[in-house]
Amino acid sequence: MLKVGILGVGHLGKFHLNNWQEISGVELVGFYDPHDETASQVAEKYQIPRFLDANALLDAVDAVDIVTPTNHHFEWCEKAIKKGKHVFVEKPLANTMTEARELVKLAKESNVKIQVGHVERFNPAFLALKDVALSPMFIEVHRLAQFNPRGTEVSVILDLMIHDIDIILSIVKSSVKNISASGVGVLTDTPDIANVRIEFDNGCVANLTSSRISMKKMRKLRIFQKDAYIGVDFLDKKTEIIKLKQPSDLNVFSFDIDTHNGKKTIAVANPPVPEVNAIKKELEAFRDAIVNNHKTVVSEIDGLMAMDVAHQILEKIGDAVITR
């Protein structure tokens, strides 16, 4: 039985707690949260021990789930790794690039498993593409959210856009060539809305827009490649593929169009979207990596790469508070 503890049971931490309780092969040993009111409510509602000393919790578990504010990620990741504990840490991996690089170094030296909470990797709409050959040449992403004071200790780049940065880096198998970006801090001291263009060495271009001051929510990814258009709606959990029809495309809706090269048949497919809880699935993947001793789905290296691009974006925007 894998013994797990949670550091931080605020808004997102409660979701993690709920899911850990439903995951087999896991004993939820307890949690630590410095806020007495929140901790008391959680202990009473879920009947799970509250640890008053976070270090005591680390000593009592095999793995820890860190759901604290970003500025505390490094502190607790470092302590857990040095105690030989496996670590699940919410995105971003750390607050600064220096901290992130140190965590990668510590993880390599201690041989523990680290998974970063880039939950959109486990979104059912994205999982629907697992058997689809992706060779993107242009990607367009919109991630819009209504304003919420929670999470504004970091910019919209590290709060929202980093989800899409991680997704894009996972599907574009090429190095970043150039980044251009603009952003504005409207309601906070850091960018609340930003538009970014990422150019890759293989010719792919990604255009990302993120806002946390929008009137409506949107989380959409559009992929354009030589043979297909692929749309992913992370919010409504829908996936669509439009491409030239092949002889094997028997069970798809299709229609003909006239082109300069004659008539062509277009196929429209909606791959089956699995009914999965993304948070539960990412936590189960973390458990499996530990139990079966294999690489985590979103490793500390992945977390570092996403952070590196995010911080390059912030430098382009001119955010003076970022430390590299």
C-alpha cells in the first residue's frame, strides 16, 4: 500500500484529496495546511488526520502531493526529495528557473519519481488523440478565464498559458527557435492577458492567447497539419478531425468539394472521448510510475521545459520581477 500525504488543502488541494480517497492501492495518511480554519473543516469533513508539522507528515509517507502556492513549491519539493519521498507537485514546477533546475538536479541524484501537475495532458479531449499521428505546422490556442483572485500571485503565463505550453511542447518534437510576445497587467501587477508566437526549428508556429479577465471561458486548441485540421475543446471535452478521406475512413461523415485539382472528399471524424476524471487519472499515473518503477507521464524535465519557455515569454513581455 502506497502511503501518500498532501501539503495544502485549499481549493485545488480538496479536489486532490477527494480523488486520492478513491484511488486503489493508496493509503491517505494525512495532510498539512497552515490555515487553521481550512484545516479544521477538512479534518472534520473527510475524517483524515491533520499534521501540525509538515516534516512529520513527510516522514510518515512514501509520496507527497504538493498543492501549495507556487512560491512554496521549491521548499517542500526539496525537503521531500532529500527525505527520499516521491513528489507530485502542481504546476508550475517552481517559482524561478534556478529553483526548477535545482529540483531536476536533486531528483536525478536521489532517484525519486517526480510528476508535475500539467493536468491537461489527462484531459479526455486530448486523450482522444492518443492514436492520431500529429505533425503540426501551425497551432492556435485560446485559454480565457474570468477573473479570480486565486492564483494571481503569478502572471497569466504561469497561471494559465503554461498548460498550453506543456501540451504544445509534448506534440511538437522540435526545439524552440524564436519567441515573440506581448502582455498587459490590467488588474494585477503581472500580465493578465498575453499573446505569444512560438517558432520552432522544424517550421511549426504556435500562436497562444491567454486571459484571466475575460467575460466567458474558453480552452481550445487547434492543430493544422498537411493532412488534417484537429480541434480540441478542453472545456467541453470535444475533439474533431477534418481531413482528406482515405479508403480506410469508412465510419466517418464525409462530403465532396471542388478544387483546382478536381473533386476531393473531406472526412469529418469525432474520435471517442473517454469518460475520465483528469485529476484522478494524473494521480493514478503518478501511483503507477512509483509502483511499476517507470517514468512519470509529466516529468520534472517536462516541467522545467515548460517553465523555461514561460519565463522566456515573460522576459519578452518585460516582467522585471522574474528571476532566471
